[in-house]
Amino acid sequence: MSTKKQHFVPQFLLKPWACDGSKGKKINIFDMERSQWRYNQPVRDLFSQNYFYGKDNLVENLLAEKIEGPASSLVNKIVSGDFNIIREDLLTLHRFILSLYFRTPEASERVSGFVNSQFESIVRECLSLKGIDPEEASAGEFKFNQDNLASEITLNGVLLAELLGDLEYHIIKNETSSEFYISDHPLFMYNWLYRELEDPAVTSITASGLQIFLPVSPKITLCLYDPKVYKYGQRTSVTCISNDSDIEILNSFQVISSDSIIGFYSTESEAHIRQLYERYKNIKLHQHESGMLSTKKEGKGKIRSTHFVFTRQAKLKKMPSFIKIKKKSKGSASSYQERDPELSAKHMEYLRFINEQRQRSILELDQGGDH
């Protein structure tokens, strides 16, 4: 039986913000797109779309059984105050984190925007070579559409989890009267080391200086970071925050990364959420630029061109006070480096192999249907 309502933010992650209602857990939300407050919304109805991963239930079942199930036990342990994450649990955590990063509508829009940018550059050049004005031909719009995009990038997120193995984790305990919020794209990924660097790879998950932030309750945020670049807190893996400015910065990440919805527990948070929204609503975390690098005639009427797509990350002004760049890493901020080039290369080979096998399986199925 196919599951119709498929969650892109799992219900277990939302429950710490929810209260018990007559018909299950309920949470308060702010709809930024409509500028509306909605109270006591059933968790089972939020952050979901009908057949978001498709009607075959393959990805839905994979997430429920292999990703969310193991991760929920680990996250619930952290929420309850047990912060001892053993090494055997880290891969479970990394799989959940990267699947979460790639499984939301915002993630699909981000990938579509990246592909659209490249597609537009190619189409514009082709039209120009034929003497056609691209603006007149398309009214300035070129759109890429791919079925099952959410399923594909979610699966790739699971496969990429191995690349986070060298990151350290850190727990942030909120000891203020304010709360952490959670959005419909709750995992915030940034690179503070390279915030001024103009390089197309700075947003890569293999880059030196990677940082990841995920609120798991109104009082706890989980961080992953590159330990060769940053120092988080003091000597322990837990930092207690008692100043509102750090809480505001962490909450701003949810507004910046959100597609349109912010979840919260207390109605006393409304004024602060509105202020955050007005302050950060115009910041777009990633901007895509595209263009043509070169064109070369190869004979027989053929032309070879090289195109690029450049993803810029927003230049945020502040990081929380518990984050410091190590002195030995400050000098490397002007040139891009990967954390582990050898591991990145091996994993890219693995992903190419997986994609080849997937395409071969699709081809065999198509051929089988022709008999």
C-alpha cells in the first residue's frame, strides 16, 4: 500500500516542539509566505506533501526503516540529556543529517536552480548561434523539470554520509528564556572559513571549514564541524549558552534556510520570530550564476563549448561566540582546500558506479517491457 502523505521533516524531530492535543501532538507555526500564525497544528499534517518521494514507496520505506528509525533513538537520547554519542552511532547520525539536508522542497528547489542555471546558459548560446534572440524566444525563462528529483537527491544524500566521518559533533544547550525554532528545512550548512572566498566549491560538503547546525529541541542544537579549522566551546563537547545574541544567530539560520514555515513551542516567541523574519527574510543562502567559458570549432559544423555554474554562499556577518577559527587555519581562508581529497575522489568513483548501475537497471527494465 502506497503512503500518500510523505514527510520531508520527520515527525519525531518535530515532537519536542509539540504539546499533547486531543488527537495527537500539535505544534505552532509561522507561515512566512502568507505572514500567518497557525496554532495547535497536528504534527502528522505538517512538513509533508502527497507522494513527495513518489507512489512506489521505495524511498519512503527506506527513510522510515533504515534512516529515521535508527536516528530517532539517537536524537531522542540527545534530547533527553544523554550527549554521549559513540563512534558506532555517528554513521547513523550522518546518514540522517544528509538525507534531511537533501529531502526537503527547499533542497529540490536548490538543485533545480543549479541545473536551471546551467541549462539556461547552454540554451541561450544555442539560440544565439542560430541567430535567435533568447529573450524573445523564451520571455527570458528556461526551466528544467525532472520527475522524482526529491527521491534521487535524497538517495544521494544517504550515499554521501561517509564524507562527514571526519567531523566532530558539539551540543549547544540553551539556558536562556528563549527557545530554538525549527523550520521546514531545519538543517543549516555553512562555511564560515570561506565566507569571503570566491570559489565554486566552497559550498561543497567535502570542503575544509564545513559547519552543520540542527535544532533537535527548543533547548538543544546539534552541531557538526571541521575540527582542523574551528574550535567549538571549551574542552568538552557541550556548550551552555546564557546570552540571547547567540540564540538569535542560531535561530536566524532557520529563517535563512527555511522554505516558508517556522515551527515553535511558546506563543511568547511570536514577537521575536516576527523580528527575525523582517531582519533576515531577504538573505538567500545560495545564489547560482552561470556562463560560458569558451567556444571552439571542431570541424564538420560542430562547436564545443565549456559552461560553468557558480554557487555563491551568502556572506553572513556573525557566527555564535562559541565558534573560533584556529590561528593555523586563518591563513588558508584565501585558497580552497578539501578536508580529505583522497576520500572525496574515492567516493566520487563510488557514486559514478552506483549511477551507472542504476541506469543499467532502468535500461534492462525498459528492454524487458518491450518483449
